[in-house]
Amino acid sequence: MTENTLKITFKQRDDHRDAARERLRRAEAG
């Protein structure tokens, strides 16, 4: 894997983590 590919993978993982946290927060607020 190239360094660029790793950066993309980490960014996607961060995006998924943020999305999951947002869903959890909405569930608690809802």
C-alpha cells in the first residue's frame, strides 16, 4: 500500500466513526 492509500483509508475510517457518533447522539437526543 502507498502512503496516499493509507491516508484515504484513515480518512474513511474517521468519517465512519464520526457518522456513528452523530447517529448515537441523535438517538440519545431523539
